[in-house]
Amino acid sequence: MAMLELENVHSYYGNIHALKGISLTVDEGEIVTLIGANGAGKSSTLRTISGILHPKRGSVKFEGKNLTEYPAHQVVGLGISQVPEGRGVFARLTVRENLEMGAFVRTDKEGINEDIEKGFALFPRLKERQNQVAGTLSGGEQQMLAMARALMARPKLLLLDEPSMGLAPILVDSIFQTIVDINKTGTTILLVEQNALMALQTAHRGYVIQTGEIVLSDSAVALQSNEMVQSAYLGH
Amino acid sequence: MKAQTFDVKSVFKLGGLGGFTLLYLSLVGLVSNFVTRDVISKTMSLSFAFVIITTFLFGYLTARRTSRRNWFYAVGGGVMSGAIGIACLIILVLLTAPLNLQAVFVNASPALIKVLTFGKEPFTAGLLPLTGWAVVSSLTGAMVYMLPPNIRRAVIAGVVAVIAIGTLAQLLSDVVENIFALLGNKRASGALLKIFFAKKGLSVSGAAIIFVLTILVSAFSAWRKQIVAAKEQSGAAQTQTPKEIKIAVWIVSLLVILLLPNIFGSYLSEIVVTVAIYTLMGFGLNIVVGFAGLLDLGYVAFFAIGAYTMALLTSNQMGQTTELVNTGLSFWAALPISIGVAVLWGIILGVPVLRMRGDYLAIVTLGFGEIIRVLALSNFLQPKIGGAQGILGIAKPVVFGYELVSSQQLYYLVVAAALLAAYVSWRMRDSRAGRSWMAMREDEDVAEAMGINLIKTKLLAFATGAAFSGFAGAIFAAKLGSIYPASFNLLVSINVLSLIIVGGIGSLPGVVIGAVALVGLPELLREFSEFRMLIFGALLVGMMLFKPEGFWPAAAQKRELHEFESEEVEAHPASEAA
């Protein structure tokens, strides 16, 4: 059984029909990517999974539980963490305080401190800046912080929303390398990206979304050689 | 290098600004109205102090722009700017009579001219000493700027201390007298008062002693700080205050808190009680606005609800002036009910505004505050809660058989309440609730994604805030013994919001400092009657310019507003040179 399963999901912003019947699955241990242009519905899909956006029709199942029945703040407790678009770090709190906020649903103090150290091992830059306010970090460091913070909840599934946005190419490479590393420790990842090339090189499988609908789904390797993907997203 | 030339432009700019300030002070009447009010007895009247403080300040500011570490430039700039400033004032003096300025500016009066020219006849003869004093004081200002930073700070502290103590001499001499009365030594107090205070203001010897003492204390603390810093740098173990000293400090502060009403006398105690009531409200609003980031402009509503509940439950006039039954509860029985009702209304207001943020929330809460006031005033509820006539005969708190009536007695109740609020705020800030408030303040969506229940978190903030305000309202009602709808206007909300901003939003000591500055200071300045709000407004504007994060900012705000400061300082000389 798939870990995460969306079936025929329809979501709206008021009258705007953002998701027109999305179906996708993510299996345990995978990196699955969702690629598409601006406004295609990538972030809306993530918002629907994390419970901020409520679907009008369709089902969202995580480990057999119906996610649409849970309020947004309980989703993290089920094992789903999100790295929001544009990082969303708490700008006036320090790096360390941000990480502690990520563990808000947990109460085991020692485990939390251990995980903070793990986060620092993953991103050594954060350790150097642990007492600095997050708002003064560079874009790349903020992205690292947002990822480390999401991991603090010990998620089974990590939702990443455009981790490459606004970053220098060299940083993008290192962020994607870290995504692979995180995946190797057993965390399943759903990656939403505009940078289709990087996303497809990193992921196992991929979906292509256009104006609220999934138009293609295949293994990442196959998608890279797909003509439509090549002309629309890879610029060949 | 161009940086070495003399900055004439700044001299004219600051000199002109100084002149404008002097004209302003003269024309609003601050200079002419306080001739008889001495800061230093028979030496410096408050009127005169206004003039020379202004020239001193602008001399200092000019030197800061022109000096370039060169005494000659500093002194030249200071003197020139002082001269320009005073020239503006001289022009005013000379033109007043021929142009009949008094027709437009009421305060451009013969009285003003008399002050400025030291009453000399013909008045032009008096312009010389005026110019002399102004130039000397701006020169002094410029020279003070050139002193090494530590000494400079000490000298400025000395000047400020003399002026402040001199202005409040009457109140302070009463306080000194009360202290000695407590110690049972009247004779010593008489002798001491004679050294420091004259009939009006400080005596010359008192001013000198205070000036020197402040300099010494300030220099000593700077010297100690240096030693501590040096010790820390050399890697020595962290200097910790010994336990005995800590305990002693606690005991002394406790004693001071207990004896304060006796030391302060009834007038100052009254001010302290008002300040403490506002502090109590400030702690509550600080949770709502400072911690949780929910801008609430109708905070007075909960204050009113607390006060009215207390009044309705304890007034001995119920049933006579209103239709409601006389329950005749005591203050202590009614207090938890008052707080409970306020909390209930906090939640009732909280539910519909759950989805609102920022400006929208501010408008809705503003409306709520007004609705409560209008309801209290309405004819509809008049038979129940008295309408514009309000409610009289509210019970006083009784403690162990003693009725707390005067401010000096109520002081203990109010201060205890404020301390309790401070403790609760402090514990809540560092709890999970506090964490969720801060996360919510930064970003609601992300906070929710972290697992924070926004509904619970918001309602908890509104309810806690309302509880503190209801508490304050209940005490307020008991203190006055009668309440009227007019006491619960928008200005109360604005005042409480201002005081937490002035103190430093989200900061607990800031609430106390803000309340002292915003509620206590205007009361202390009461003798300045119509100028009170003018001085007060100027202080506020100045504060927002020079210390926008508040007097005692919470860590987060300090970081936000000063993170680029070090870069700015470095960038400054470069931009000047360019």
C-alpha cells in the first residue's frame, strides 16, 4: 500500500478551481517529484496534503488514515512535515529557537536536543549560526534551516516546496544532495519543483502537473527523455 | 582629503534648527511662563534653563558634525551654531514691538522680552548677556562632545540629574523628609534639606553636590563595567554576584516596596497606584499584542467589563438607583467573578475574529471597545447599569478587617496584583503557550504546520489579556468607589498600547517602564498644565526617533532593529566624505 495516496482531489480558492482531480501516490522510501510551471497547482497540492487547504472532493490518505479529517495542526503529528515555499523561517527567532519550534509536537527533551545536533551535522553552517536570528541568514542558510526544522518533528514524509527557489546554482546542488542524504536515512520525500532538471535527476519517480491536472507520470529517468517534458521544462 | 574641511553647511543647518527650537519654545510660552520657577534657586529659572539647554544641545550636535577630532573645528562649530540660534531669538525680541507680533503670537509678549533680556532697560541692553550665555552654553556643549566618551557620558548624566532634580525639587524634598521621618530623625532631615533645597528649586550647593556626585557615580559604574569586560575577555570565570549581595538586594527592594507609600506621601502614592493599574493592563495587552501579535485596539472593553461587574456586584446603591438587586458581595468575592466575566467576553470577542489579522483585527476590536462604552452609556441599559450617571457606592477591599481606602493603602493591593501579573506573564512567555504565541506572531501558516493549534492559541491570548484587564478594571472600580462610562473611552486603549510600545513591545520590564513614562510622567508634570501634553508629545517623538525598539526591548525586537547598526556606523563617515 502506498504511504500517501491522493485520489481525484479537487481544491478551490473561493471560486478558483485550483486542483482538478489530482491523483498521485508516494511509496515508502521514495523521492517523488511534482514538476510544473507557475500556477499549475504544485503548491496547492502540498497545501491540500498538509491540511491548510481543504479539498471539496476526493480523498487524501496517509498510511490508511483519511487526512482530510484532520485539522492542519494535527497533520504534523501523523508524521508529515512541510518545508514551505519561500522558506517561512521565524525571522525574529534564533536558529536554535526555530529548530525547537519544529519539535513543537514532541515533548522528549533529550531526543529533541539529539535531533538538533543531527540537524547541525547535516548542515554545519547552522551550528555556526545557532544563536543568530533567522532573518539575518542568507537565502541558502534559510532553506537549510527550514529543512532542518521540518526534520525536527521526525517525519515519515517530508514535503518540500521549491527548495531551489532563489538560490545560487552551487547551493542548489548541495541542497539536492542533502535531499538525497535525508532520503537515505529513511525519510520519504515529496518534492515540488520548477527546476525540473534537478528534480528529475534527484527523484525516483515524477509527476507533471499542468493547470491543476496531472498530465504525465513515469519514472524520473523516463520523464527526462520524454519529448514533452524536454521541450516544456528542460528547454531542449 | 575633503573630510578634513570645516562643515559650514551643518553649522548653518543645526544653528537654524536650534534657532527654530528657541523661537518655538518662546512662542508657545514655555519661556515666559516659568520665570518664577527656579531650577537652581535664584540662579537659574526654568525659563532660562529652556534657553541654555537648547543652545547646549545644539552646540553638542554641531560639534558632532564638524569636529573631525579637531578641537578648533568643534569649538568653532559650536559657537557659530549657538550664535546663529540666538540671533533668531534676538530678531524675535527686536521685531516684537514694531510688528506687534503679539496680535498673532499671544506669547510674544512684553513678559517674554523681559525674561530674555533679564529685565534690563532699555531692553536692547539685555541682549548682550543673553547672547553671552547662549554662546557660552553652546561652546560648553561643543567641548563636552570633545571629552573622552566615558567622561562625556558622566558630565551629561550630571547635567540631566541637576535639571531633573531641580525641576522636581518640591516633590523630592518631600520624599527626603518622609524618609527621615520614617527613620525618626527630623533634625537631620532639616539640615540635609537645607543643604540641597532652597525655598524654590535646588540650592546652589545642592546643585553642585548633585552634579559632582552623579559624575562620580557614572564614572565609577563605567570603570566597573570596563573591569568586568576585561575580566571576561581574559577568560576568567564568569563574574557572579555573591549570594549575600543578591539576598541583600532582594531584602532592600522588598523593604522599599513595603515602605514606598510612606516615603512617597499621598500625592506620589496616588500616581503610583494609577501607574500600577496601567501596568497591570499593560501586562495583559503585552500578551495579546507583544507575544501573540494580535493588534487589539479595544482593550478598554475588558477593563470596563471588569469594572462594571465589580460595581454591579458590590455597590450598596443597587436597587435604589437601578433595577438590579443589591447582592452586596465583598470585593474579594466579586473579584474572581469580575475576572471570569472579562475572560468570557475575551473569548466571545476572540471567536469571530479568529480568521482576522493585522489592520482588520484592529478595526474590529476598536469597534468592540466602542460598543461596550456606548452600551454602558445607553438609555437602553440605563435602568440596569445607570447610564451616564454610572454606579456609586462600590465596596472597598477589606483586608484582615482593615478597609483599604486611601491610595497609600490601596497601593499594596495594586502592586501585589501587578507583581502577580508580571509573574504569570513571565512564566507563560517561557511555556509552550508562549512559544506558540511567538510562532503564530511570526507566521500563522508555518506555525500551524509545526503543529500549533491556532484557535486554542489565539483564544488563550485573548482570554489571558482580558483577565488582566478585568482585574485592573475591578481594582479601578473599587479604588474610585464610583464608575462612569466616560472613564472607559478609546484613549485608555491607546494609552495602554502606547505604553507597551514605548517600553519595548513584548518586553516585561518594558511594560513597567512604559507605564511610568506614559502614565506617571504626565502626572508628575501636572504643574506644567497646558504644556504637559506638549512636552510629553515631544518626548514620545524623540523616543521613537532615537530608540524605536522601546526603552527596554525584548530580545527579538532589539535584534530586529539593531542588526545593521554596526554596518551603519561604519558606513557613516564614508557617506560624509563622498
